[in-house]
Amino acid sequence: MTIDELKEELGKCIDVNGSISLLHWDQEVYMPPKAAPARGRQLATLSTMAHRMFTRPEIGEALKRLGDDDGLSEDDAAIVRETQYDYGRATKLPESFVEMFSEEQNKAFQAWIPAREQSDFNHFQPHLEKVVELLRQKADYYGYEGTPYNALLSDYERGMTAEQIQPIFQELAQEQSALVEQIMNSPNQPDTKWVDQEWDDQAQWDFSLVVLRDMGYDFDAGRQDRSIHPFTTNFDLKDVRITTRIHPRELFSCLTGSIHEGGHALYEQGFLESDQRTVLAEAASLGIHESQSRMWENMIGRSKPFWQHYETQFKQHYNGQMDDTSVDDIYRAINKVEPSLIRVEADECTYNLHVIIRFEIELALIEGDITVADIPEVWNAKMNDYLGLDVPDDTQGCLQDIHWSHGSIGYFPTYALGNLYAAQLFEKMEQDNPDLWIQVGQGDFSHILKWLRKNIHEVGRRKTADAIVRDTSGNEPTSRPYLNYLERKYGELYGL
């Protein structure tokens, strides 16, 4: 098999995976409830087919032979190298396991929806128990050093281990908890009573579309819909879709969700067309992916210049409800620091604490230190320890996130890593573009997008996450730029 023949065969595998993603998207956005059993069968069939296509011996033989070929172009060599990694992991999973895992994922997701609506963890528990059992089995199939959690973590952040994450998270927990305590004790608290009212659904939706277009999201190659939990998915470079959610009493929820998912989508719309239908048109890691969404949502979307530009347009969408509010009122409200129950609504200073709670629970769960039945009690205790909050029900507690219903244990740490990567990359972007904040204040995000395209998006999977951060910023990944960013921004906001 020549390199071109191999790429064509791998392209067919990517086509099938795109079809699987399309069915998942429909399942979460438009699928009628009674279609769930059939959808589960369809996804299991296609997942098995995709696995079978990819793990054929002739693919492995071609990869082995081409891996020793010094005559390949740099890009083709990267395709072979990255595909060898994926092939090595995929061939460790029996086809019967892939089919069973897909079926159980679907059942768990379908059970999570009513469980979340009714705040009934017991309804979800047996399905999650099965998923966790299969994930432990998956870790055994993969093989691992240290904890079995490392095998699952590598699905999202290649090469990262729980042993590496723990000291990083200890530092974040210590420094961010201290900062939150300072902020809560500050007399300089924002007046956000004006936010506590009903905000029109359509106005929230319409304004989110304005910002997405300005960011550079291509609506001819994507769309936004509503779902229980915001997400981004792609079926091709020219079809990258996002969802958001709307709460009438949450003024900023739809907007921040849209900007966050828009950041993800810009990454996926930004892969090189020449990389289409290859492994290079993929993110370097989920941490890098999250760096893009968190950067747009927080560092840009919650910045003062951003709101100086959008203040008038924002107010116009709400027919006089904000006539008495200033840009400072809006800026302080969207950056209000207050321990809260819901991760996706959390402020920047407390957000990583939510991630740390989930990481600690996942690690204990996979290592067998706790059972699935223990999760609500352990969750509630950790929310009290880290954030000083009592959890009133499971909907606002351990059922709030979709991830475990998908079997995505090992994903949550990438959110915190994404925050760290984002700050380090953004620091370099500011150095490269001294006029950045002037441009943001004018609603011009083109220079930001151009920089991200060159340094992150178009790189695809040619480099690892560490290499992208190191090559772009000039330093190894570190938490210091992120902690400095929080201290500067919130020190000024709260007069610390």
C-alpha cells in the first residue's frame, strides 16, 4: 500500500467517524425520545464498522513499512507517526468491546437526561456503574504505568499522567482558594442586583450570533443550535457545529456558552484544507482545544475592551432593561466572583476548583477507592470543602455534566490545563501584537484569529500540546502566567 493509498483508506475511516458524530449531534439536538433504542443500535453498528476498518492488518502493515520510509514528505511522515499511535491504541480494544461500550454509552446518556431533569441519581447509577466497569476494562486493554486512570487520560491529553496533574492542581487549589478568600473579604463588591430579572430568550440568542460572526465563525460551514449541555462537533472542516443553552434568569449564560463553543469551532474550522480527511486535521490535545475556548470566553469575552465595544449593541437587544447600567456595571457583573454550584457558570477564580473536584472523584472511582453509589455523598462533601457550598440536589450536583454519561472519564482535567495553556499563549500573543486591546475595543478580532490560525489551528496534530506551548511561548507549560493573570485582573476589580 502506497502512502496515497493509505491516506485514502484512512480517509474512509474518517468519513465513517464523521457519520457517527452526525448521529451523536442529532441525538443531543433533535432526535425524538422514542428513537433512542434504534439510535443506540445504529451507533454501535457504525462504531464497530469504524473500528474494524481502522484496525485491519493491512493498515498496520502499511504503517510499519511507511514508518521506516525516509523518503516521505514531512506531512506524510507526521500522518504515519500519528496514525501509528492511534492504531496502536485501537488494536488493543477487541471489536466486541467497542460495540458493547458504544451501546452502554448510549444507554447511559439516555438515562442521564431524565435523571438530571428529576434530580434522581439512582436512575442513572446502574448505567454509570456499567460504564465505569467498562472503562476499567478499557484501561486494562490499553495497559498503563501507575494508575489505570492514566490510560483513560491519554485519550484526551496524550502523555499526561495523574501523577503530573496532582501537584499542578494542588498549587492551583491553594493559590486560587486564597485569592477567592481575599475577594470575598473585599469591601469592593459589585452591585449585580440589576442582573436578577428575566431576560428574553430570543434576545440572548440573537446577540450570541452577532458575537460569533464577529469572532470569525463561518456560518456557511457551521450552525448553532440549543442543547441541554453546550458542545462543539465536526463532521468535516466545512461542517463544524456548536450548541448553547438559554436560561431566562441567566443574562450571560447563552453568550458565554456560545463564545466558548465558538472558540472550539474556530479551531476546527481553522485546520488546513490540505489536511482534510487526515489525522493532521485534529486537535493536538483536548487541553489545547480547551485553551482556545477558554481564551475566547474569558480572556477576550470577559475583558473590559470587549464590553466597551459591545455595550450599546448588547443593551439594544433588551429594550430598555439596561438603560441605567454602565459598561463598568456589565464588566463587573460578568466577572463577579462567587462560589457557585454549576461548573459552566463558574467565574474564572473558582472554575478550576470545580475541575479539581471532578478529577479527584474520577481518580478515586477508577482506582476503586469509592463506588458509583458513593458519588453524590463524596461530591457534596468536596463542594463544601473546596467552595463552602451545600448542594441542594443532584441536578445541581453530580448530575450537572454530560461527560460521565458519555464515558468521558479523564476529560475534566483538560479544562484546567486549557486555562493554563491559554494564559501562556495569550501572554505571547499580547507581546506579538501590542495593539491587541485597541483592536478588541473596536470589535476587530481578525488579528487574534490570524495569530491563532498560524500558531495553533493550522499546526493540527503535527506537534504535541507541550511542543505547541513551548515553541510558541518560548517556555515549558507552567501555571504561573494563569495565576498572574487572575491576580492582576481580579486584584484590580476588587481593589486587592
